[in-house]
Amino acid sequence: MNLLKYSSFAVMAIALGSIGLSATADAQFYKGKRINIIINYGAGGNTDIQGRMVMRHMAKYIPGKPRLIFRHVSGAGGAVGANFLAEAGKTNGTMMGVFTIPIMAQVMKAPELRTDLSQFQFVGAIGQQTIAHCRVDAIPGIKIKSWRDLVNTKHPIRTGGHGPTSSKDLRTRLFFDALKIPLKHVTGYKSGGQIRAAILKNELDCTADSLAGFYGRVNKQLIKPGISIPMWHIGTPGPNNTILHSPSVAKNIASFQEVYETKFGKGKRPPKMIWNALRTIGGTREMLRILVFKKGTSKKAVNIMRTAWDKTVKDKEFLAEYKKVNSSIFVGKSGKEAQQFIKGLVNVPADLQKFLLDYANAAKS
């Protein structure tokens, strides 16, 4: 009996010792090092705002307290930064990406994206809707008070985006085409901040921003001063060919389906491919921001950062700041969940893939 008792203590001691050794090894892995954080949009944009906030909280849970260095590698709707990490990134755990996922570029097999996003090693992901907003003087002679004033105009609306295959560009153009609102779309802006500046200078009328950008910047710069008003959000794909109002967005900001049915009738839908494209883009909102390492990165580094992420998303200070900045509860995925979810996102029917690619290419001409 005593032998069994002492044997049990020995097993416990060995187990506790192993945990201690593991914790020490984790602390030593990043001690005295720095981690280069690649952000795939420009400084001051929505990706930058949210990426820095997330990493500031996550830093509390990274053993060894490495220094975080942020670097912006922007262009082509986020594809340039993704390419950079995949092709030139280090695999020793000292370089990771905090990206707005350029998922539509991969869905369409666009040449500007040279990497397979599903091959990244995922640390975590954030789901987030976007809210479209427009200048109140976008239509000459009237003051726009809601989206109802916009949907029947024959006056071309000036919209802005990041690149032909960017989700923002595709979504905006699809919205306006479906609603039969004429538009003049200008692409190539490297950040949400540049687009907001163009709206402030009355060079553009409308765009859309993630909840982080809308409540963090748009609300202060454009909405409260009375320059612009919120219009709609895309919504979440639902059953029976629907796009439902997202629970993360205020009820007074309509879903696109609500806007469309108000203009064309209950149960009405745009042409099949446009509607399927919008539902697909709506699905990608469940993993808008991603934290990733290059394929082949040290398993030790990936596991350390996944653990830090899992602790961060339960951190009360992080959750409180997230809600304050985004006016929404946090919705996200663990690294393992994101690793699986991405596989479903990148596979779409061939006819939809062709439609999206042709649609994006039309914006280049």
C-alpha cells in the first residue's frame, strides 16, 4: 500500500516537473526576441486598427515577452502582404501575419494572389460584418436621410475600394448592380483611411468598413459630423436562399436582403449569380481577420501563439475593449477551427468562380 502511495506521488512529481519544464521552454523560446507582425493593409486602416489592438492584448500571454514590430505590406486587396509572408517569411516563429483575409482572390484564382491561404498555419481568426455608409449630399438637390433615399436614384454614386478582387470592391459593386443604382467605382486605395480621406474631400460618396473601422473611425470622422450616414450591412447566409440580419449589427442598420426586398418585393432576388456571390461573400465575414504563420513554421511557435490567442479571447479587458471599439460582441475562431473553416471557404462551384473572376476583370478595363 505504501509502495503504491509513493509511486503515485512519484508519477505526480514527474508530471508536474514536465509541465514546469514545458513552461520554462516556452518562456525561453521568445525571450529576447522580436516578432515581426505583417499587416496587409496600410497604416491607419481598419486592419491596422484591429490588428494592433488584438496584438497588444495578446502580448500579455506570450511567454518570454518578445518585442512586437509592426510592418505594413499592402496592395492588391491584401494579396501583396499574404504573398510576402508565404514567399519571404521566416519559419522560426519570428514573423507572422495579421491580415484581412484576401479570400475572394483565392476563390477566383486571381493571379495577384500567388499563395494558398489554407496552407498558412492559423493562430486564430475574427469574424466581423461591414457597414456601408454614404455622404448625405451624394445625390444633388436632396439630403439623404436613409438608404431609402438612395435606392431609386439615377445619379451615379462614387464608390471606392482596394482592388478588383477585394471583398470590399466586389461587395460594393454587386450591391449597386443588384439594386440598379448607377455608380462610378474607383479602386486601388491601400487602406480604409485613404478612402475615408477621399470621402472627406468629397472625391468619393460611399464605401463600406468593418465594424472596427466603422465604430472606431467612420463614426467619429463622418457620421457624427453629419457628413455621412450608415446604409446597410451584407448580413449572414441563412436557410432557404436567404441572407439574414447579423446578430452582431444594430437592428436599425438593414441587411442587404431587407433593402433589396423593400425595393423589388418580398421574396424577390437579384440574378442567381449575383445573389450567390453575395451569399458567398457574406459567409467569408465569419473569418475576416486572421492571425497566421507561414507554412512550415516551428510547431513550438504555432502552439505558443495559439495558446496566447485562446487566453486573449477570454480576457475581460480585451473583450471589453473589443465591444467598445466595434459596438459588438467578439466572434472568433481558435487556430484549429480556422484551419478547418478556411478549407470550406476556398472551394466554390466552378460557375460561381468564373462569374466572380469575370466580374472582377470587368473593373480593370
